[in-house]
Amino acid sequence: ETGVTQTPRHLVMGMTNKKSLKCEQHLGHNAMYWYKQSAKKPLELMFVYNFKEQTENNSVPSRFSPECPNSSHLFLHLHTLQPEDSALYLCASSQDPDREAGELFFGEGSRLTVL
Amino acid sequence: AQSVTQPDIHITVSEGASLELRCNYSYGATPYLFWYVQSPGQGLQLLLKYFSGDTLVQGIKGFEAEFKRSQSSFNLRKPSVHWSDAAEYFCAAHMEYGNKLVFGAGTILRVKS
């Protein structure tokens, strides 16, 4: 496998469920990101991890809980979500989060629907 | 506040016609500038980037962009559009070191045959 892989590609969950999104990068990058893409809104940066350490939390509600066990894997744990959380969640990676914060490699996204 | 503006939400061009997508930024200094493309059901892919130097940058898939400091713009161009170019295009910017990438709202390109 190459690039950035996200699973699942589609997820439907109720507001009381607990689920997780997974991201894996095979590029040897040091930084990983979660973005939220909602209809008619710009991409929103949620979290940034640099060498497994969280360096950015963009005022994300606590019902979203990220986990980065190593530089190649990133999870987004979801619980007690709201219908307005329905969106495409994109994972990305970069070699250097400071110098190359703009040169991101994206996965194909996980389409989340909250009922 | 730092921002990136893409004035056109939708653009439709005929196959073979030229294309220009507009992007303006609002920063205290010249940021690093990027164009990304997102095909339906896919993630974003970097088309090209501008850090410094030559103001006309070449990217993948035959795209180019021109940085104009006086107009705070970084417009994306392609001389002849192909049907496979139909997608959403995002302009983005960040300052060197430590600042997060700011995306524009995107421009949806439709190509008619």
C-alpha cells in the first residue's frame, strides 16, 4: 500500500454509539492531521500530531477524541455525536508540520452520517 | 485575520477552453500558497505550490498558477481543459513555520462537452 489510507470509507452511527476512524500513512511522514469537510463550509483543521504529540486542537468538542500511537497511525474516536457532525473526515500527513504544513497528502476520507 | 477567498463557487467551461480560477489572500506578509484538487469521492491532491522566486509556477496535470503580490492573488490556470478536470479546487495558504494551513471555500469546476 502507498499513500494515506482511511477506514472505514463510510460510517453511519446513532447519537449514542461509539465508533472510531482509522488513518494509516505509508510515506514516512512525521506529522498527521484530521480535517472536517462539511457541505458549503471551508475545510476545518481539527487536530495536528507531530511525532505522536498533539500540537494543535482547534477547539474541537470533546466528543471527538484523537489518538496517535505512532507516526504512521492516527485514530479519531467518536462518541455521543450530533447530526451536525455528519461530514467527510479527512486524514492527512506531511513530512514537517512547520516548514511544510501546506504540503499535505490526504486520504480519501471517511464519510460519517450521524442519525 | 488571515483568510483565503475564492470568489467563484461554480465555474463551467467547455472542453478545450482555457480556465482561470481566482484566489485572493489576506495576510500581513506573503504566505506560502497552494492549490489542491478534489475529485468526487476522493481526498485532496496537491496541484502546485508557491514559496518564493519565479511568480509563475507549474504544477501537475498541466496546471499553472501566477502569484501577483500587488493584487494579493494566486490564480490557477490551464490552457485547455479536459473533461477529467471536473472537480473542486481549493486554494490554501500558510505563513512559514508553525501556522496552520488556511483553505478557501473551494470552486467547483464543471466541464461541458
